[in-house]
Amino acid sequence: MGHEFELTDVAETGATPEQVWEAIATGPGIDSWFMGRNEVDGGPGGTVRGAFGGYRPEYGISAWEPPGKLAYGSGTAPDGRRIAYEFLVEGRDGGSSVIRCVTSGFLPGDDWEDEFEAMTAGGALFFRTLVEYVTHFAGRTAVPVTAFGPPVGDWDRAWGRLGEALGLPARPAEGDRVRLGGEGVVYLVNDQAVGVRTEDAMFRFLRGFRGPMVASHHLFAPGTDPGTEEKTWGDWLDRVAG
């Protein structure tokens, strides 16, 4: 059966169009808000490559008009699966910008609803993190850190324990003030994810699709070692979500 979809996210930010372009059209920029490690061979016909755990997507660039338009997407798989991203950046008076991201594609199979729900919530997290990045960290480059916890059987309990680990009485809510490597604020909560911003990091906790709680963080402190941080956060997830 399958499902054709198109999702649109829009936000205004005080960042300039050039700062937004740096975030969406360079490997270090994407590393600082999306997921995993990324590389960009820019220009029409170029490629955007990612690496997140064992996932290694490659997307062909179909539009490259700095700093206003970027589009790239996968090919169509034998089962019809495909995904494409289009970013439109509009400059406003005073150097601010409006960012529009359109995500479209096709999910195959009769069980597409669960995947679509996870993708929609994850996409909301990624877009909001992009806005947080260009608003609060423009010009800085993060070290992306990915760690996987144990399988989760009861997500209500797991989110509650995450809240306790952040010094809260229950599951985190947007706007909560927390302590996580320093004072922070919860900038996003949905059914699949929690995002926390501090002075030198954006910490994100995701509901892995049919699996564990995943830490997908962006750390801006100088000298951050990804191997050490991944071990530290893997152990942290074992304690909190185990």
C-alpha cells in the first residue's frame, strides 16, 4: 500500500541567510544540528552524505542557489521508497531570515504509519535544532556524538526516568530548566524526542525506531573527544533507560 507524504516546517530566526546557508549546505554545519557525521560535495549534481550508526545515506543535489535554495534527495528504491529535502531561506529586514523546509517522499508497505510517526517527530526535532543552532550557536561547529542505550520496553517509564536524571519530578516539558553538564532549557518535547540546550551543547534523546533510547548530541566545547563522549553517554543511557 504505502504512503506519499509532504511535510513543511517554517521558522523565523535572527540569523542571516548566509549563516543559515552555512548550517544547511556544509558538512560541519549539518554536523552541528542534524545527526551523525555529514559531508557535502556542493553544487548542482553534487552529493550530501551522512553516517549515523550503520546508516549511510547519499542524496543527490538537485538545486543549489546560495543562500536561498537547497534541494537534495535519494533515488527511488525498488519498493518505491524515496525521500527529498528542500530548504528555502528568505532574508528579512535587519539581517534576520525565514527558513522553510519541505520534506517529501514515499514510505512503502502496510505498516508505514509507525515509521511515518517516528519520521514526523524526528523531523520536528531536527528542524527545531537547526533553528536553535543558527539562533544560539551560529559560527560555531559542534562535535556530533551518538550513543545507543538498551532496548526500552516501557517508554512512559523511560521518559519519566530521563526527567528524574535531569532533576525534574516527571517527564520533561518544553521550557523546563534542567541541569545537564550545566544549566539548560528543554527546547523541544514530543512523543519521540526530548531536546535540551545549554551554553555549550544541544543534548537530544530519541526513541529509536523499534529499539533503544538514542543520544544524538551536539557538543561545542573545545577539545571534545567523540570516542570518550560516546562511551560516557552509552553508560549514562544504560543507567537511565536500562
